Amino acid sequence: MPGRPRGAKGKVALVLIMNEPHPLTQAIIAGQREAVAGLINQCLAAGEKAGEIVENRLVPGMMTVGEKFKRNEIFVPNMLMAGRAMKEALKCLEPLLVTAGVKPEHSAVIGTVEGDLHDIGKDLVAMMWRGASIEVIDLGVNVRPAKFVEAVKRHNPDLLGLSALLTTTMPAMRDTVKAVRDAGLTVKVVIGGAPVTQEFAREIGADGYSPDAGSAVDVAMALLQGKA
């Protein structure tokens, strides 16, 4: 009759159990939105503060989602489900975070450039940034350069994200970066989208380029920490 694992194998099994993500983190990764509220209540009942739940349970979940996406282990629908679960979690915690005076350390303005109506890529990046505790102001699609400039002046973000899915709208990225620089704004500009390349980013004077939503957090953090 099989018994408990013994010796080295038993130790390995124990380590794996100890390293298993928290159930709330797992729910975010799996996109189980309906399970989030109950798990948050369990965390609160156990004495965890709202800010600690965000930092220790939610952010690691979204970081794992980004890594899995980069490795092609999950795909866009999975990321959208995780994003909805994350949004539900933040909705549950928002009153407590406000009461505690907890605010994201960094902020970003994001939008799809003028002439382009595609939003999935932009929405995924916004989701990943929010999952990394970056406050995101989403301007939507078909955003004129002047509107980006106005938003940066108004919100004073650390990051400006520009998205384009069409080759024909890539010049609007160049126009937007030029308008931002001509206005004397020093915000870090990150660009991305199917036709966009690192070479194009350098050419137009953008500070960063993200090839996909899964890499967007890495690029953002490198810029925010002065490593890029």
C-alpha cells in the first residue's frame, strides 16, 4: 500500500506545496473573477491590509500572467480573463485603499494614435500596467497628438503609451512624440503594436518599445527605475 513520500522525494513535495501561489493569486492567473471577492474577504479576515493584498497577492498574479504570455503558454483570451479578475479585485479593495491613503507610486497615460481604431493591444498593456500598480489614464482610440499633449500636461504621468496596429498610422506615432517633445514634456514614451519595431522607436525618439503586452511591464519598470 502506498504511504507518505519519504526521504528526498518527500522534501521535494513539501517544497512544491510551500511554493504554491496563494489562492487569490491563482484566481487572478486563472481569470476566476467570481472567486475573487470571497478570497479577498478571507485575506482581510486573516489580518492582511488592502495594500498588502495588492502587493503580495494581485501584482504577483498579473506578473505571472505576463510571463506566461511571453512564453506563449497563454493567449489573449486568457489575459483578458485575468484582467477582468484583477479589475474585480481592485473594485473590491478600492474603498479600503482610499481610506488607507494607498495610491499607486507611478502613473501612465495611454492611447491608440490618430487614425487607428484598434484597442485590444492598448487595453492589454493598460491591464498589465494596472496589474503592476501603475495608475492608467486611458484616452481610447484615434487620439490626436494635441490630446496626448493635453493629457500629459494635465495628469503629469511618468509614462506615455502609444499604440498602433496599422502601418499607415505609424506616422501618427512620430507626430505625437514630436508634439510631446516640442511642448517641453519629459514623460517617458513607450510605443508598441504589430508593425512597430525597436528601430522605429529609436528613429522617432521614443524611450521604450514593447513587442507585446507581456513585456510592457518590464519595459515600463526599466524606464521608471532608470535602467533603460
